[in-house]
Amino acid sequence: MSDEAPLDGEPADTHEAIMMATFAALQKHGYPGISIQRIADESDLTKSTFYHHFDGKDDILLSFVQYMRDYFERGYRIESAGDPVGDLKAYITISLGEYPAPEGTPDAGERIGTYLELRSQAIQNPAFREEFTEMSADLVDYLAEIIQTGIDAGVFRSVDPHRTAEFLSATLEGINLQQTTRTDEPVGLLREELESYIRSELLVDDAAF
């Protein structure tokens, strides 16, 4: 993940302090139990400071969705190693949170869980839905770029990059939903099946994964 990723380290300003407090409050109380007071309790800021920057709880939460969108998009956009197969593997690893979190910061499971809890609110919240629609489109476009690069390099089959990226992205979202809502640990098995699909349907015959 980026060393400058949100939620890592000390907040740079008041807005980021509010966003980090919102994350902590969501972790502790969940979306249904969130309130401005509970967010304020997770920071050194007064409740009036929150109202100075935002119109209310809904405004804070929409801003937090945008903040999380920035976090995930920056995290996914790793620097290319010039190897599309390696880039695809890295994308999957980041998607599934299989990386060490910096000491003193939320682990990947907590971040993914909060992301999915907020995403579920998009069912009823049009503003949230718009943010997540744009985020999904951006990430699919990025994944499609990796696939197209692999096709051009002769290591991926001549598939439709965008359709394949949509499918892989949806599969990764589904795996994350499973790992955050089950008491067992299905990620290993599901990742193996995903990689089996990639080897049989995406990689050319002599390419390793």
C-alpha cells in the first residue's frame, strides 16, 4: 500500500482527523450506531468542530465514503513492475488484504470490513451508490489496463479486457464479502479457485502464475 495512504500514521489536518475518528467509530459501533458524538469521542476535537466542517452525520459519512474511495484507489494503483502477470498477482493480493499493515494502523480485514459495510448502504443511499459506481469503474479500468498489457506482451489470451476485468473484480468483491461475514477462513480455497480460472482462461499455455 502507499506510504501516504489515508488511515496510516497521524492525521495531516482537521479533515483527516475527522475521517480517522469516523473510521474508529464505525469499527466500534457499526453503521447503525454511528453518531457525531461517537465520532467526536474518537478524537481530540470538540463536537462543534465537526459541525463547523460538516452539515451533519450524513455529510460526514458521505465524505468518509469519498475518503475510503481515495484510500482504496491509491492502494490498488501499485507501481507496475513491467510484468503484467506479476501486476495481476499483486492486484489480487491487495484486493484480498493479504499484506502486512503498518504497525499501529488498522489491519486489512478491518479496512475491507468497513468498506463493505459502507458499500451495503448504497442499496438505499443514492449518493453512496454514485461514489461506489465511480470507484468500481475506475478499478475495473485499471485492471483492464493490466490485462491489455498482458495481451500485448503475449502472456494473456486474446480476451475482452474490460469484460474479464469486470468478472475478476466482482469475484474479488465476493471473496471479500465471504471473508468478512463468515467464521471460517474461505479465502485460501477461493483464491486457489480464482487462480485456477486465471491459469485456464487467461494465461497462455506456457505462462506461469
